[in-house]
Amino acid sequence: MEQKTPLYDAHVKAGGKMVPFAGFVLPIQYETGVIKEHMAVRTQAGLFDVSHMGEVLCEGKDALANLQKLLTNDFTNMKDGQARYSPMCNEEGGTVDDLIVYKKCDDHYLIVVNASNREKDYAWMRKHQFGEVIFTDVSDHYAQLALQGPGAMEILRRITPEESIPAKYYHAVFDGEVDGIPCIVSKTGYTGEDGVELYVRSADAERLWNLLLETGREEGLIPCGLGARDTLRMEAAMPLYGQEMTDEITPLETGLGFAVKMAKDDFVGKEALEKAGEPSRNRVGLKVVGRGIIREHQALSAADGKVIGETTSGTHCPFLGYPIAMGLVEAQYAEAGTKLTAEVRGRKIEAEVVALPFYKRRK
């Protein structure tokens, strides 16, 4: 049976179309529709309920050593309040999950994992822990709201003291507050826009949700659902677990080499990645130049008809105004400008490999 987030009643009241997702019931869209929600985030501001995400504490004298072994990124030079993205690999080099690590202090870290992987990730961490460390699943204690868009920070500043707002991207204020509501205020997001993610006690979630919507009403802030969250992350070419990465797809294949530090002494999966060498397939961006929309799991063929990969995500992007897709293809076909065709229900749709991301906000 699917769980409800602390904001379930607020979504229903606002006309959210509720659907099952990652073990929860969440709004896929509101009466405004996906396109208007997408465009609000690109041009004004949008508010998302991402309380389904999982949170795990990593505490103890050996917390850092455990993170270094479990994850592919390097956490030795992190400062208090800093956040860092990382894949987590299995022994074969495949991706168990991708996640964000926040450092509160030397022996206290917060790990945010994908909703569908919460139990799997927690079990994986417990299985591989060593020394003086305690992993604690605290997901049920938190709600998470994402305030995103070019107007997001102006809205936040109306009700938030400056000392509660992180000065830099991928930083967080652990003891922050929004209009007196205790929050972890994190300058992160999954839309390609400016904004924050707010971690708050479940009991305070609905009050904070209503407060933000009321404060941002004049700036065009609206609630947004899973549909817009997905189209926004695709425009920004952000990979999604279960599509661009799986237990069988390595982080190097999906273009996450920046977060895989092979110079580290060791991490789970390092030996397999070294043995595999240069990836034989790569994640690419595809701009559809023919008629039609390409979805995930469509076969991709080269000009000579040879099947050289498949799509992992695809949609029509409201802001860009044309269909795009991402896919995994043989490395020799990953160069920008390469012409490919996708097989969609027996029909061939032409596409061209383009540089990622498709969309990048102006700073």
C-alpha cells in the first residue's frame, strides 16, 4: 500500500491529480497542467513536494572512512555545511543509486537518497559499514519541499533571515529557519534552475507549504507535480535512477565521471571500473529532427541500420519547444552531429546527437 506524504491533504485540496510513485501517492500535476507548471519554474517559480526522498544519517568517528569506501566521490576535503553529489556502486561497477551527502561536522553527515531505493540503499550501507559508525534511516522524520525558479530566492528572502540562506550552490544551513520554522536550507535542486530544497519536520510541512505559496503568489509561484519535475530535469539533462543509471549501468557510462574519483585508495566497484577501462557506451542527448516524440526504451540505429543503443528518457520539452531524448549508445556514435533513428511503434523517427545539457540557465 502506497504511503502519503505530510502534504497529501494539501495536494488534494489544491486539485492535484494523485498517482502512485516510488511507494507514495503524489501529484503528477495540478489543474494548471504540466506545461504551465514547467514554464512557471523556467520563468518565475514552482514549489514541489519531494518528501518521498529518503534521508539517512551517518554518524561516528569512522563516518568519513565509511563514505570514502561506500561512495565514488571524495569527501575528505568537504567543509561543514557543504553538499556533494555521488554515485554509489556495486562490486560490478553498476550504480546502486546516486545521492547527495551533506556534512554537518566531522562525525555527522546527512545522506539523501532516491525514494524508490530508500530501503535498498539503507540495507547496502548497513551491510558495508565498519568501525565506529551508525547509519540511521530518519526519512519518516522529514518532509522535503523544493522551491525552484528564477524568482525562488527573492520569495525565500521575504520570510527567511539571511543567515539561514546558503551563500553558495551545493551548500546548506543546518540550523536555518523560514518564518520561525526550523529547516535545513539547501541550495540544491533537480530542475536546472536556481532555488532551494527545504528539509523540515513532517509536522511543520503543511504550514511551510502554505506559507511559501502565499508569499510567492504575486511572483507567480504555483505548486508543481511529478510531470513537470521530470520534463525539467530532462531539459537540464539530469540523469534519473532507473533510467539513465541502473545496477547494470556504470556512472562512467552515464557521464558521471566528475563524481568518480579513481585516484582514491579504494571504493566499492573501483576494481571493476578499472578492469572495464574506457566505457564502450556513453549517455548522449538527442534532438528529434523528424516528426514524433521518442520515449524511453526505444531502439536507436545508425545510418546503416545497425542497432547501437536505446533511449533512456524522452519527452517534448515545453521551454525548448521541441522533443528531446537521452540514450545509451556505442561510444563511436556519441559525437555531436551524429544522425540516428529511433524505432517508435514500428515507425522510424530521426534524431541528432547534441551536446548536453539541452538547457542551461543564464546566471
